[in-house]
Amino acid sequence: MNQKNLFGHPIGLFVLFFTEMWERFSYYGMRALLVLYMTQHLIQAAQTDTLVFGFATLQTGLESLFGPLSTQALASQIYGLYTGLVYFTPLFGGILADRVLGPRKSVILGSVLMAIGHFLMAAEAFFLLALLFLILGNGCFKANISTQVGSLYPPGDPRRDNAFTIFYMGINLGAFFSPLVCGTLGQRYGWHYGFGAAGIGMLLGVLVYLLGQKHLGADHAVKCVADVIKPAPLSLKEWQAIGGLIALGVLNILFWAVYEQQGNTLQLFAEHNTDWHILGWEMPSTWFQSLNPAFIFLLVPLINAVSARHSGKQNSSIGKMAIGSALLGASFLVLIFAVNGVAASEKISFLWLALCTLIYTLGELYLSPVGLSLVSKVSPPRLVGMLMGMWFLSTFFGNYLSGYIGSFYEQMPKQDFFLLLAVMAAGTGLAIFMFKPLLKKAVGAD
């Protein structure tokens, strides 16, 4: 197929860029409001005079496992379940695309399901149903949008790596603007305006994708596997690589359990314990969640420049992951220092939270893309999809664990809670560093 190019890349790349941008706008816009919405409105309404289908059953189930839960602890548990399952369902979305629908129809189905989910958030009664639609929709969407980026380029095309960088910027562009738009509407004008804006963003993503179909590659679904050649048994080196990746994946769980507090307890801290006034004007606290993507835009070129300058003296991938976890732990030392001696009724400057975000964003950039790259490089070629799914599965467990850990937020002094997060993250980095020789031997010399 003769593809038309724009800025040196197929036009299809920019179709996928803007589709992903709007999908991330909708996801992060909804996430920016989720915990605040539950703690300030939904849970109290559900426990008093408002019907929320399935809520009482969910609360009873969670409390049978964890004991009585406060409003904040219950919100944290639901947040963890939701954000965790968002990273669990793509495993099945990929299978659906491979065996039945193909990636293109799967993306359309996922987009429609997510749009329905966002608009269902407008009615308290359908809150849990809305989350279910969002979880299922994300499963169909996330597993299949990225694979279409690679399908635009022939094997060995040197533009492929740059294409994924451009695509990654689309993710962060949507993540940057969504708290500014959805967060402001939700906090200043009403929750449902914010959720509605997220739904409109998702519809725009569907529209972009549908209008750009002719610029995308072929859409193939693998419906028969009977003729696939039986693969040779795995070698000892391949088994070692798989074992090393599984070990790193387990440690990866703790990283994400701490990192994902930004949408949970750190958003509550931003709302109740942070002063957002600047020049006499008060910013909505949800703008806090725009800091992370903004810092990614600033840091990625800097990191790339430093890497290029010291190309012969690079840390190994495993070493970078250890550094990333250590930086995540160090970021919470900033908040421990900032709240030291501060009365519960006082608020700290938002600049402290911005500094914390800057440090853990740097940690994310040392761990997340490096980990994905490592999986793609050392996995046995015939198992790379399964092992990539395993890697995302660690994100599922990490997100759920973030909700469980967040349920202790109100029970502990702020300094102790932030110390717990710092120790968990730093301990993860230390474990990776201690096992670095064994892990390097398992996954290779990288």
C-alpha cells in the first residue's frame, strides 16, 4: 500500500496519535475527579438516600475482607480495583483482536464502550456500571491501538522508534490537558460536567479514528491457528530470561503501588493539605495531575540529550530501573520534610508537591519505558506478546495494591504514610540493585 506521509511519517501515525490523545484525555480527566467525587459526594449519597446499583454489595464484600472502611478507605479500595482492572482486561482485548475482531474493530468497540461509560457517570445510580464499561472498553482499546503504530512501517524501518516516541507524546498531551479541562469543570461547576467532558473527548477520539481509517494498515484477525508450526522447546538461556523478567515484574508491582498514589492519596493531599493560590487566584487542586505529563515533556528531551552525550557510559537497563525506584522513594522525602511541624489545619505550598512530582516523574522515566524496552529485547520472539502481557499484569497488581495501601491514609500521620511509601519504593530499588548481577545474567548483558 502506498502511504501518504506527513512530516516524514505515514498519515496513519497522526490518526493514531490524536485517537490516543483523546482517549487519554478521557481516562485521565475521569481519574482526576474519581477519588474526590467518591469521598465528597458519591459514597455518602449511596449510604444515605441515593440508589447506586451494586454499591451496597461491593461495600459489604470489601468490608468482609478488610473490616469496616471509612469513606476515604472505601474510595481508595474502589480506586485500586478500577485502575487495576484497567490494566488487566487488555490481556483479553488482545486475544479478542487476534482471534475474532481484528485490532481495528476492537479499537472502535473499546472507544464506544468507554464513551458510554463516561456518560453513565452522569447518573449516580450507574456509577459501578460506568466503571465496568470503562474497564471493558479500555481492554479492547489499549491492547490494540499501539500495535497499529508498528504495522504502519515495514520491518527494519528506522522511523519506527521515532514513531513510538511521537505516539507517546500524544498520550501525555491528553493527560496534560484533561485535568485542566475535566478537573476544572468538575470542581467548579459540577462533577457531571467534568465526566461529560471526558465522554466528549472519547467521542472525538472515535470520530478521528473512523475518519482516518483509510490511512491505517491492513486489519487482520487470526482466526485459525491449526497451521501454525509447532515451536521448538525453549533453551536454557530463554528460560533464564523469562525467569529474570518475572522477577523484575514482581518488583515492578511495588513501584506502581507507590507511583499510582498520585491519582489517589496525593490527590486528596492536594485537595485538603496544599495551598494552590498564586497571585491571589486559586487553582483547582486537580491541576496537580497535569504536573506529571508536563514534566515528562520537559524531561524526555533532557534525558535523551544526556544519554546521547554519555552513550558509552550508560547504566544497564536493570541499573536504570533501580535508580527509578530510588528516585520514586526520594520524592516522598520532600513531602516528609514539607509537612514536618505543620499543623493539621495548615496547608503547604503547591511548590512542594510540584517538586515531589518532578522527582517521581524522573523515576518513572528511568523505569517504565526502560522496562518495556527490556521486555521487547530479551523475550523469546515467539513469546514476546505473552511476556509483555505479563509485564502489564504487574501494573494491574500494582494499581490494586495502591488502593489497599491508600486505605491507611487517614489512619496514619501524614509523615508516617509518606515514609511508608518512601521505604517501599527505595526498598524496591535496593532489591533490584542487590539482585542486579543475577538479573543481568538472566536477561543478558544489557
